[in-house]
Amino acid sequence: MKPVSQIAGKAIPFGAKNIDTDIIIPAKWLKTISRSGLGEGAFETIRADEDNVFDDPRYKGAPILIAGDNFGCGSSREHAAWAMADLGIAAVIAPSYSDIFSGNAFKNGLLAIELPQEAIDRLMEVAADAGEDAEPISIDLENQTVTTVFQDRFSFEMDTFRKNCLLEGLDEIGLTLASGNAIAAHEEKLAASQPWLIPTAA
């Protein structure tokens, strides 16, 4: 997992509430175990409308999604986080998330930031009115702030463990490898004190 520290750029002013994982990535896309290519199916039913915000050229390449309350509700599919990342989204800002989606986002290096509705409304305005500004919204994970080119500044809460993992780029495998010395020391101690537990070659 790549370290995440700062994300800046245009934002997609989506804002819809109660967007479930079936809307984020429809079930027909779940046959794959690969993360590559899922961006094509991300928000497919919404993007069927030619005037949808996701394919609006004004927000092409936007790394931030501004969403509504209860984002990522529904089933537990991890493909939702994969699809969003493959679409180029690196962070979501919403008033709240389903617990499962929030966990899946964290495990895949996707920032899920919670801000009150008043802040979301303001960020929606900034995203919609940014014009040609290349980086109207900036996220600073280290200082836990979201700022805009219009001098708005919003602070957000983040679990310390999740924050450190994201800053250091540590997923579950990375966390295990980081404890490699401690694990090896434990195995050596176990072999010395309880050798009958250690398998021997046939």
C-alpha cells in the first residue's frame, strides 16, 4: 500500500446520500478478484446518464469525491473500494460511512474523511465553482485538515492507528512484516522452552 499524506486537486461534487456498494460497483462486476479495470464499472448506473458528474470533463482526473451521508452502505464487498481507487479517487469526504466500507477503504489506502454537513455543503460549492483551478481542495492527513483555495479550513478526526498506517503505507501484510523481529524472537524463545512444539523434518 502506498503511503498517503497529502491529496490535492479537483473534487467531484456528488453529494448523494445513502449510496450503497451496489451503486458503487454493481454485482455483475464481482466475478473478478483483480482490482484492475473495476473503475470502468464504478457508479455504472449513475454514469448511464450522459450528464452524470463522474464523466463531466470539468472533473476529469479528480482525486477527491464529495459524497452524502451514509456512504458505502449495503453489502460488504471490498470491490467498492477497489473500483473507486481504479477510477482515480484517492479520498472521499462525507458526513458518515457504513462501518464496513470505512474499514475496506482504510485497508486499501482510500481516505474516508468525515465532516459535518455544513462543511460538505461548502465543499460542494467549491468543487462546483472551482473552474480551471487545478487544486481547489487539499487534504492534509498529518494535520487532519481539509482546506480550499478560498481559505476554508475544516478539521477532521481520524483514528490514530489508521492514520499512522496510512501515513506509513502499512496494510495488514505490512504490519506483520514490520513485526518480523519480534515474531522471530518469540519463535526462538518458544523453540528453547517448548521444543516439542517445533516440527522436525521427516
